[in-house]
Amino acid sequence: MEGQDSQIEIEFSEQEYTASLNLAVKQAERHEREIYRLKNSATYRLGEHLTASIRRPWKLLFLPLTFPYHSFLIGLEKIGMKAPPNSGMIGLNSNTNSEDCVVLFPTNGVGFGHFTRMYAVAKSIRQHSPSTEVIFFTPMPTLHIPYIENFPTYHIAGKYKFQGMSSTQWNGLIEEQLLMILETHKPKLFMFDGAYPYRGMLNAIQRRPSMKKAWMRRGMFKKGSKIPVDSIQFFDTILHPGDSITTQEQNVEHSVEVKHVPPIILVKEEEMLSKKEARSRLGVPQSAEVWYVQLGAGQINDIESEIRLTIDALLERNSDLFIVIGESLLGKRVSFSNERVRILRDYPNAIYFRGFDYSIQAGGYNSFHEMRSSQIPTIFYPNMNTGMDDQLARCKVAEEEGWGIVIEKRETKSIVQAIREIVNIDANIKHHLSYHDTSWITELIID
């Protein structure tokens, strides 16, 4: 018995020693990364330039020229037009075996676009490979959504949530937290969905060379964009989800594999509520004409806003018409009282689509493809001022296919006219895009 106790104490001591050693290694690597960040900071490098000039007085003669030039180069790095020096960090963990795990990183935008795509990918991975663990890491505040499906989720607040935090400090937090996640779970695949890759994220993922790295990105890489010049090369695959329009951008040349995949929507037809159940949940009569309105911008209590003009025009159409306003979980609550107006603050709202007869939507990617897939006659209000997304061209496809109407200039007359026209449309949509083909996911998660 004493021998067994001694053996247990020895094993426990060895485990304790190993844990302490691993902790020491992680602390050393953390200090190493902090030194790397300090040496590559603008303050350190400009100070080093001044010190070098003082040490060699002849360089002081050229300082009025070299200092502004040096500052200009650092400025280009800050806006992503030039790669920072020593982008390959020291101490890469190249011999770590991967586990049957995937980490998804949707960034947060003005809406749910990035998150919705990654959420759809997560559910598809679970369908194709039930044993694969899917983990989220995101600045999105709606953490309860992945938790409903039992997807473990790590959260980091966005930079602007903090007072006075610099981009360098925030990227340091991203790097440290993501590194700990990658080292703990050892994923075989990391997928990012966002328009702009964070430097802290790039620093973290390059420390696992054996891990597959994919970037889900709508649209091509446009020349002159603010995408850091070296960021594309951090990934093995660039995934471009399909659209109804062909992008005419001039691409940045790169050597990374590109995959064009079908448009990604979250809710399949069999996951939607029946018309009866949807209307029962929404509290609208089964026999009523029901409109779904989701415009995003504008205050409903502002009588001059697009959404208020729209609501007033619909309410005047007939007394049996009901309106469901889609309210984002990311925004403030809508305050509007009318017995025929319902506020829907849920996610995903697509589960209610069978309960709607018509829809009025903004012209964003997700809204368009959800309406197109669900075959709901829709009036579109495209944003005419988006530099990276041609919403007008996308929405015009709905007119060409015969299930939508586009209003470029929104005013009472044009809105009323569009409402009259859309109710006479037979939305028998014949689209040519596959909305539920997720076979490409299998290729990514194969060891």
C-alpha cells in the first residue's frame, strides 16, 4: 500500500512538473511576442532611427530627409499598403498534432452577415462530420446563438468597446487569446469570415503551420484596397460565396488557392415553421395579408425616414394587412405602437418566412439570397452608396427573374406604386444557384 502511495506521489509530482514547465514555456513565448511587438512599434523604430543617427553624426545631416521617409513607410504599414518587417515570427509551433476540431472566427460588421455564414458552416460541418468539434471565436456579442446549438464560444469585445485602446493593444489581445485557443484545442482547420484580417489574428494562426487556414470573403481582392499586402498569403484557401451577379473587379495577384462556393444561407426549407405556426407565434391572423419589412437604417418614428414612409404606405393599403418589422439583435429596440404592426427581434428570422406573403428589404447579400431562396415577392431598397457591394445590380436580378421590384429613389409615390405592382407578381422563381450544396465543406475538414 505504501509502495502504491509512493508511486502515485511520483506520478503526481511528474504531472505537476510538466504542467509547471508548460506554463513556463507559454510565459516565455508570451514575453517573446511582447518583445516582438515592441520592437516593431512605430515609437520604437522611430526612436531607433534617431539613436542610430546620433551614434553616427554624419547621418544627422540626412535626418531631415530620412526621418520623414521612415515615418512615411511606417504609415503605409499602418494602413495595410506595406508589409511590416519580420512578418515571420520566431518560435513557430510546427510539430503540434491536430485534433478533430475546427475554429471559426466571424468578425462583427453592421449586421449578421459574417456571423450567419459561419453559423451555417458550423451546422454543415456537424452534418457532414458529427464527431468534429466546432468552436467559435468572435467579437460578436450574440453569444447565446451558438450556445443554443452547443457550439462552445470564446468572445473578445471589439476595439471600440474599450476606452482609449489602440489598435496595437487590441491586436495584442486577439493574438494572446487566439493563441491560447489554438494551443488548447489544436484545430485542423481555422476559418475567418471578414473583409479585413486583423494583424493579431494573422500572427496567431501562422504559429501553427500544419493547420489549414481558410478565409471566407465575399467579393474579389480589389487593387487599391486597404487589405494588408501580405495578409492573403497567411491562408491556404480563399472561399468566395456565390452571388447572383458577376464581380467585375480587377483582382490582386496572389498564389493562394481560390474556391468559389454556392451562396450560403442559414435556414433550410425543412427548418422553417409552418405558415400556421409562424403566424401564431407572431400574433397575426391566419387569413391576413402579412408583409415582412427589414430595412435596417432609419428611425421608425421619423416621419420622413424610408421605413416610416413604407409602414404608412402599407397601413393605408387595406385594413386587413399586417406588418412584421425585423429588428436586429445588434441595435436598439424599436418603439412603435400600432395594432397591425409586430416587432420581430429574433434570430434567425428566416424560420418565419412561410408566414409572410410579401417582403420589403434592403439590398444586402443575405437579405437578397434569403428572399430568392424562399421565393417571396420582394420590393428592394438598394443602398446606392456602397463602394464594395453593387446592391443595385444584385437587386435588378430579382426584376429580371420576375419576383422582385427595385426602388432606387424612395418616396411616398414610388413606394405606393411598387406595393401595387408586387401583389400582382407570381413569384415562381427559377434561379440557377444551388443554395444547399455544402459538399465543399467536406474537402476542407478532411485530414
